[in-house]
Amino acid sequence: MNAQTLEQAARVGFESHFAHEPVGLWSAPGRVNLIGEHTDYNDGFVFPFAIDRRTVVALAERSDRLIRVASSFADDAIEISLDELFPENLHGWSAYPLGVAWALGQFGADLETVTGFEIYIDSDVPIGAGLSSSAAIESAVAVALNEVWGLGFDRRTLAKVGQLAENRAVGAPTGIMDQSASLLGEKDSAVFLDCRSLDSEVIPLGFDEAGLELLIIDTRVSHSHATGGYASRRASCEKGAAALGADSLRDVSVADLDRAAELLDDETFRRVRHVVTENQRVLDTVRTLREQGPTAIGALLDASHVSMRDDFEISVAELDLAVETSRATGAIGARMTGGGFGGAAIALTPTELIPTVKAAVIAAFAAAGFGTPELFVVRAAAGAGRAA
Ligand code: GAF
């Protein structure tokens, strides 16, 4: 959907739910991670970019303490008073926007004095594809409330607000990457983020000049980070860091891996090795991109996938097939992206080979008896902001 159509849909949705006009529209993008997976909560490095799929929030303030939220992806509108805005009262999809309102209070907004509001949310970020539809909602609501409540928080703080909402209101123990990409992204560039210091640098990708596109292969295998595997991987990383006497795996280097192999059980060692080598791959990707351009980063993407498949064990058969098939038919590098256990793979592909790769992946999925994947190209886009 183009930006104007989506904004118009959000405006119409708002007016049909609340019978008056919004005061403004704000939007935020989903993200794709080029490289640096499960490194964010280990104080490490990530290199994601904001994509040209967005979530739009239409908002108007109320004169009382009531909050009403509605959206295009649920029939129900939710009402809650600002006085009852606690994580334990928030459930389902509305925990994302309402969690942000609560989290702003945790960062110093005076929720005793602000007014309630009505919001309507519309989005063309695919849900469950590993493109962070959740961070898109959180970041759009964060920039909207930051403006209408006159809070003056900077984008780094808004990213932390979104993360806290996700951790406490949604219950997913995720890191800071997705909200940072959604808030700090810029057109045709990726965000190189140090998740310890939160220093970031926007780096041009140069895909157009190199004749490359980033193809998303959404396996449509659904995943959730509020349950199971994500939390257990995080726990293994913490266990590994503690056993090595480190505050976090950021403090463990590739040179320490021999000692780690002696001290740790095999599974914990492989989890640690993924994170430590992935941090190095992010640094290598940024350097290679700068020095040689994007045609030279393919091998690093491939190595990242192997590490997630074999050491971190977060890939699934559909993601492996997407990666193998795209590489065999023209992609110069491919890897699963996001938290894993489903979601999407990315394939960095010469523009003229996109139709070939798409057809090959669809055929391979059919031959394997897997559900039909969704394939589409994404471009690096601007981060969250006021839309109208
Ligand atoms: C999910 C999380 F939300 C991120 O914080 C990050 O950990 C990612 O999985 C894995 O790199 O998207």
C-alpha cells in the first residue's frame, strides 16, 4: 500500500470509530535486520534497517482520563482509564500501544496530569513475518504521544520506552534493536547500533548503485517471542557469560572461545560461540560495506545463517530451504532474519535475478510440501515521524 493510501485508511478508520477527526497522523516502519542476531540483549552490535512498510497511528486527545484504542487488525475497540494503566491490565494487541503509554510514565512522563486519547492504528507491516510489526506500533505510538503530551524525549529514550512496553506489557524479553531501527532508520541506509552504549551511526547501503535488492522470503511459519525458544536462548547467553566471569557476552571475544569450550557444556558453548562470532560479523559487515560495497558482504550473511542454524539452533526447515534455494539460484548472500523459529529469511539478490529466485523458492516449498511463502522486496526507508 502506498503511504498516502495507508494514511487515508487510518484517518477513515479513526473517523468511523470515534465520529470526529484526528488531530494528526504519525507513522513508524517495520524493520529488517541485515546482520547481528540475538546480539542486542548481549550488549552487542546490530545492523538493521527501517523498511518501506509502515504502521500509521491517527490520534486525538480527550478532555478526560479515558484511553480508547481501535485498529484495522481487530474488531474490538479497547477502553481503559489512565488510572488503570498497569501491565497486568493490558492484554492482546492493545498491550502494544497501551504498554507504550504506561512505559512513558516509567521514563518520567507525569501520567497524573496528561489527558486521555483516542487512537486508530492501521498498518501494512506483515504480522508474524519477523519484520517487527510490534516495534512499528510501539514507535508510532511513542512519537505520537511524545508530541501531543509535550514530553520532549529523544529517540534513544523512545526506543527504550518501546522495549519496556514489549518486555513488561507484552511479556516478550526482547532487546533494543527493533525499536531503534524503527526510530533511527533513514532512507537507503542501515543503523549500526552499539546496544551497550546505544551509540548509533546511519550507514548508506548502496544497494541501488550495486544493482542489488533485498528480497524477503516470509515462510509464514508463525513465531512468538513471548514464549519458549527466545527466552531460553537468552537464558543460555546469561549462563554462558556468568560462567566466563563476564558481565555480558559483549565482553567475550573470538580469542576467548578456546577457554569457553573448556569451561562450558557443549550446548552453552555453541550459544556463546554464535553471539561472539555474530558480533564480529556485524563489525566485519560494516567495514566491508564501507570499503568494498554491498556486493562483498554475501559470505558474512551466509556465515550468520550457518551459525544460527547449527550453533544457536533457531532456524527451521522452511528458513533453511529459503536460504539454500535463493543462494543456489542467484542470491549473493542469504540468512534467516529476526528472532527465529519461523518468520522470514533475507536474500541479497541482483535485481535481474529476483524473478528467478522467487520462482525457485516457491517451487522448492511446493516440492517440500511446505505452505506457500510470501516473497517481496523491501527498501530502506525513513524512521518514525509525523505523517500529517
Ligand atoms: C527479536 C527481538 F525483538 C530483538 O530484540 C532481537 O533480539 C531479535 O529478535 C534477534 O536478533 O526481533
